[in-house]
Amino acid sequence: MQHLVDAFLDHLAIERGSADNTRLAYTADLARFTAFLQHHGITQINALQRRHITEYLMHQRKRGLSARSVARHLAAVRMFCRYLYREKLLANEVTQLIDTPKLWQRLPHTLSYDEVDRLLAVPPPHTKLGLRDKAMLELMYATGLRVTEAATLKINDINQEAGFLRALGKGSKERIVPVGKQAIEWLRRYLTEARPHFGKTPPARGEVFLSTRGTPLSRKTIWHHIKKYTRAAGITKNITPHTLRHSFATHLLENGGDLRVIQEMLGHADISTTQIYTHVDQGRLKDTHYRYHPRSGRR
């Protein structure tokens, strides 16, 4: 069976141009998969059945792997089997009806609308540092930027008139994200009234958010400020910079935002990553069922 794995890995390298790290990950995952099959007496690929794959996934879970890791194992097996089926080396596409394992991870913390209002109201806009932090929090909540994206955001990346910014996300992938009027207005005030007074005049750096020395704020510093303002707002949840990103996506979805559009704004490569936010709609779905289904118990 190893020769089939080798052929698949060659296919990834030559025809699909997959990255070295991707091929290394698939090599390790498929080595575990084929070893599992051989241990259970399956030495010919056409003896493979769907139940063997589900048993393998359950075995990985029992080994203590996270749901995300198990899902990655399935992705490797699925690509391998689809390749064999296309090449007529496997009689049936045995992974077709296998769902990706549910990600049993903890759902992300989000802020309520009231908590967002309280958090954004804490930084004092009459001081230069307060104005900076007010603009930063408003922008992160308005756009769903990752903390690294906020820390590295350049002035030239923002089109204030059009209300858009260009974010450089994971894998150096650029995306265009709309910015609401309130965030744009606070950002404009900060850039005009506060930023020119940080460090050199005018600051030589192109990053938007600077320290008083004129150096870009680090991810750690942004995290520290958000923690500080969270406590000042009387919010007891464990809040991180990513919580603003989660809240951005959650509130868009709650108010009818399209999941695909939210995916684009967040810069997720896979819609399944964005789908974690659909948990917030459970209350709305239950309410809709209660109000409109003839046998919900309301009538």
C-alpha cells in the first residue's frame, strides 16, 4: 500500500504544487492510517470500506487527539482516497458520505451589545492615548481584524473616504474590509489630533497605532490595553483581542449577515472555520421555531 501513498505524494508535489509542509503533514497522517489498516488485516486498498475510516478516526480521538487534529487526519485520508478513485485504483469513493468530525472545541467568547458599548466607552478620548485606544478598539470591532493585522496596519492601507481598509492576513493574503462610519471618524480624529505627537513629529513609521515613543504597538501591548479596559468596563469574561473579532462576526450573523460575506471579511480560507459562529443563531432559530411552527407548543 505504501507505493500508492508515494504516488499520491508525488501527485501533490508535481501536479498540485503543494507546499513542503503540506506534504510532510500528509506523509505523517497517511503513515498512521496505513499502519492502522495493516494492523487490522487490510493489505489491499480495494478491501477498504467506509467503516474502516470511521474506526480509524475514532481510534485517533481515543488517542487524545483534538477534534481539529482528527479533522485534519480525515482531510488527508479523503484526498488520498479521492485521488485513488480518480486514478481507478480504488473501486469506490469510500469517503464520500463521511462528515468532517465536529469540532468539539469550546465556542469562542463573545461580547454582548451592551458589553461592547461599555468597553468602547472606557478609553478617554480627551487624552491622546485614550483617543488612540478608542480608535483602535472601534476599528478592531468594526472590521474583525486579528491583533497582528491591527498592529501592522499601515496608514496607506486605509481609504478613509471610501470606508475600506486593506488587511494583510495569514499566508500574506490580502483582503478588503469595509469600515463603518463611527470607526472611520474616531480613526480620523486619532490620526489628526494624537498620532502626530507620538515620537518624532511627524512619526516616521507608517503603522497606524504607535506608542508614545513613535514605535508600533506590539500584539502584547494591544492585548494588555484590552484587558485593562475590559476590567474598567466591569466585564468579568476572559477577554482577548480575538474576542472583538469573534464579536464582530457573531453580531453580523445575528443581524442577518451572509456567512460567505463574513468569511471574506474575516479572511478565512475555509467556510467551515466561519461556521463556528453559527452557534450564536441557536437562540434565534429556537425563537423562530417557537413562533411559527404549528406544533411548537405555542398554539
